[in-house]
Amino acid sequence: MKRVKHKTGYLSQSEHDDDPLSGMANLFDVAMVFAVALMVAVVLRMQITEMFTQEDFTMVKNPGQEDMEIIVKEGEEIHRYEATGEQGSGKGKRVGTAYQLEDGRIIYVPE
């Protein structure tokens, strides 16, 4: 039987090969690489890379639908607003006009 010298002493080659946990470290590394790649793919697919930039932005999900959401990023804070079926009421004043263009975009012009 061939003997191999290790820091802990002499082990036979067959004792060294019988370690059931010897391959677990490699499986863990592969799983971590896969998880990171999956997270990057999800972020790119959802097109939310703006969340990781320093710029402020506003994103509208499902515009005009009942489940519409508005996501606003200002600095480090992210605010999420969900549409409700309620209409606002109260006293106020006119602050601008909104125009819908032929291609469907809406432009707000403050007074």
C-alpha cells in the first residue's frame, strides 16, 4: 500500500480518497457562481439596471391599468406607489395642462 505524508502524519492513499466531503467545496463554488449569474440575468431581463445607478428616475409599470405602479428613485431612497380605484377630491387650483401626442405619449406642461 502506498503511503503519503501529510501535515497530520501518514495516511494511506485509500484513506485519503475515501473522504466523502472532498467534493462538496467544489459543488458549493459552482452553486454560488450559478446564483450570481441568475441574479444578474433577472436584473437585465427586468430592465431595472437604473436601480443601481446614481441618477434619479421614475418608472411606471402597467400604465393605465388597475394594477399600475409608480416607482420613484431619489438619491438612495426608492418609493413605490400603487394605484387605487379611488378618485381624489377636494379643493385645489389648476397647475398645468397635459397633452396626449399622436404616438400615445402624454406631456405635462406646467402653467
